[in-house]
Amino acid sequence: MMLTKHLLIICIISLTFPLFATSEFISLANTTNVGQITMYEVISDSSTEIGSRVMLQAFYWDVPQYLWYITINDTLPEINASGFDAIWLPPPSKAQSGGFSMGYDPYDYYDLGEFNQMGSIATRFGVKSHLVSLLDHCRSLGLSVIGDLVLNHNSGGNQEFNLNTNTNTYTDFSTVASNTFLRGYNDFHPSTFEISDEGVFGEFPDLCHANPYVNESLLQWGEWLRDDIGYDGWRFDYVKGYHSSMVEDWMDVVGGWGVAEFWDGNKELIFSYLDSTENKVSAFDFPLYYTLRDVCNSDGSYDLRNLANPAFLGVMGNRPYQSVTFIANHDTDEIITNKMMAYAFILTSEGYPCVFWKDWQNPALKTPINVLVDVHNRFAKGSTTILYSDEDIYIAQRNGDPGCIIALNDGTEWRGEYVQSKWSSSTLSDYTGQAFDEETNSEGWTEIWAPPKGYTVYSINNTSDLSQETTSSAITSSESTPISSTSDVGDGTTTSDTSLDNNTPGIPVIVTLFILTVLTVLKKFPFRRK
Ligand code: ZN
Ligand code: CA
């Protein structure tokens, strides 16, 4: 997270707090109900391990106040139908900036929007009952939930005289409303247990995990989040600020799946960090993110041969099983041009991809992202073989079952190359719906094409799977949220958006088959090639 954002938020609250600190404001946040939850169909194969599909980062900086958990809850059927396996939620605890905070300045770990302190009952995202309802709903759908943990620092304590510094410090957390995990100056650096650790975050009181009380209290909090609230996994914020043993302890005691935010472009430093946790967590792939940022923002002048070189592929290039790949997040969103090329890369490459809410909700990106999430879940399996690369085109094959071929082209014209695929005497289709089908010869050789500043993803065309594939694409019903259902039809040339209204329990089979027939007949239409 970025210090400037925190400081900005604190400035804003100090200016505007008197305007909003009314009882109506507080009660609004407390009384809004989670929408009625009815008839959510559980998708048969949705009970997946975290990391098997695609993660959705379900927030961005400065989401609308107080209703965010409800917004996510209303969107869950669509999230589920799109093929995500987990959502990453923001830090849940009441923070110094109360209802304004994005959660990265935690005050009372056990106040998840339950106690009237720091200006509101709710956190920025809602009240505790909204969070619990959301997590229950996720569980019913087989979606996992990843909690964001700020373990390095606290904020909002009262001033007290600190015998370790002989000054007054804001380290008195003895009056938190939950009356749980009370803290004082010796729970922070400098403590009698330890002078300092790896890092501090601005001026925020820096928790001393070497103090057994702090270590054990945080682990108890983790068990409470797991057992009483319902989290399945963890995102460790700002791990550069504290001992990796804290993360290791958490994974040993609390368990679940974990990913660390070790914000650095140097993959060797990330590997050292992961090793120091005994490799019990994954890492966000910042080095790969920087490579893909350069690919996209160079607008054609980037040498795509780098994508065939593990040195440029971050954590994913060496330890794909520990790489959480991403293109943007709440802190950093720097790709200005050709962003979908980067999404095409991470959603077809090894590693566990994470899609950013803002991109997924961007009308220009949503459908192509959903197509790629579907492609990821169905085809992008196994090891990787580079089939061809030059300055403007990159063609790689995923070798698993069924596998796929990704082609990226950052030139100005359609490009095709003759490559040897793993499929002999087969028909390959571009599941993004842009290129013609291709036949492979008896040794697997075929042409693979990609559009300018774009991408294609080919895989084997098995039209006998048509009915199977379309029935497994999730058709769920919701009382309020139109469902954007991305169906790969036949060879996947077409996507259709299907809105269901309140009175429609599901699409009748006959209507579905009719639509599929029409789309199949028309399937040549969207094909283009220079
Ligand atoms: Zn951060
Ligand atoms: Ca620290």
C-alpha cells in the first residue's frame, strides 16, 4: 500500500469528519440489509482449491463507503459463473480512519464493523453481519475467500508515556471496543523484546512480533478469522516490514493458502523471502508485472523475445507454483495501452492469475477477460514450450491436457507463423473468435495467427464437446443482478451475454439450444484475418 494514500485519507477525515459524524450516518451503515439470498445454484465442479482457477481482487482504492460487502455479495453469482475460484477482500478490521479507511491502518483487530468507534460502527466496507453473510454465500458457491492481513503496524492508539523511549507515543490500544488484543507501548518497537525489525511503515506504531503476547494474539486472531468468520486464505500486506517467521507461524498455526506482498522487482529477493518462510506461501509477481507493463506501454517497440526468456518472467519464470500473477491492483495500475495483451499472457501462462476488480468491471475489458478466464480454466494446463518468438510475435504452447497455444502480436499487422504444435492431424480453433480454424499436419505443423496489438488462443476443436461445455457454463439465477454468462459455442467463436430478470429462474433448454444453433450457423461471421 502507499503511504501517500494513507496520509491523504487521514487528511480527508480530519477535514470532513465533523460533517459526517452524525447518528443517522452511523445508523445507515448499520441497518442496510444484505439483499435476499435465494436459489443460488451451486455449480457442480465449483469446489476447487485456491490456485486452481483464477483469483479476483474484489476491491480497489476508495470503493464506495459502507455498501461494498453488499455490492460484492450481489455480484457473487456472476463472479462464480465467470470461473473465479477465490475472491481477495480488503483488510476487515476497524482502522484509525474508521469508515473512510481502506483498512491498512488497523486499530481494533476484532472490530469487523461491530462497535461504534473511530466515527462509525461500519468499516468502509460495511458491518460485520454483511461480511459474515458474504462469506456464507461464498461458501455456498464453493468460492474461497482470501483475507488481507496488516500485521506490521497499527494506527489510532491513544497517547501514553513510553518507558522504552522516554517520550509520549500513540501506542495505547488498551481501550479498543472489542476489549480483545489490548496493546501498550511494549508491544511495539522499540520493545524490551526487540529494538526493531525489518521495516516500519511511515510513523505508524510498529508491532513487535518478538513479544510472545503479540505473536500469540495475532495467531489467535487468525484462528478466529478462520473459524468464526470463515476465511480460507490470506494475503500478507507489506511483508518487507516484519520477520518472515511471523508468516511461517501463521501458516503453521492458522493454515490455509497464503500469498505475500513482497513488493520488489528483483525476483531473487522474492525467492530469498519465500525460502525464509520455508516456502509456505506464494508471492505476488511484481517482476513479471513490470515486464508486462513495459510490453504493453511500449506500444509495439518492446522485443517480445524477452517473453521467451525466464529472466524476464519474474517468479513465474522459475517457480510458477509460487507466482500470483497480476496486471493491476489497488496500489498500482500503470498499464495505459494494450492491457488485454497482458491479461492474455497471465491467463494463459503458468502461475495463479489475479484479475483486478476495476478491470473486470470495465465494460471494454469484461467480456475479453471472461473469455480468457474460461480459456484458462479449460485449456491452460501443464508446462510451457515456446514455439516461436521474434521482436513482434510470441507463440507458446501449454503442454497439458488439453493445452492451448497463445499468440501475442505487438506489431501493426496480422502475423502468422508456421509452428509445430502437439496436435497431429487436428483442427485448432481460436477461442477468442478472431482467427480462422487451422488444420495441423501429421507432425503437428500448422499456422498460428494473431491480430495487431492483440492475441489469440488456439486449442483443439472438439465439437462433440458442444453440449457438455455449454451445459457446464454456469447458468445461475439471481434476484437482482443480471448475469453475464460467457458461453463458448462450438469452436468458441462467439460469446453471448444473457441477462436474466427477476422472474426467470433459468434459461429453458429449448431457448438455449436455439440460440446455440443460430450462433453455430453464424460462426464464420466474426472470423477475420488480414
Ligand atoms: Zn500494501
Ligand atoms: Ca515492522
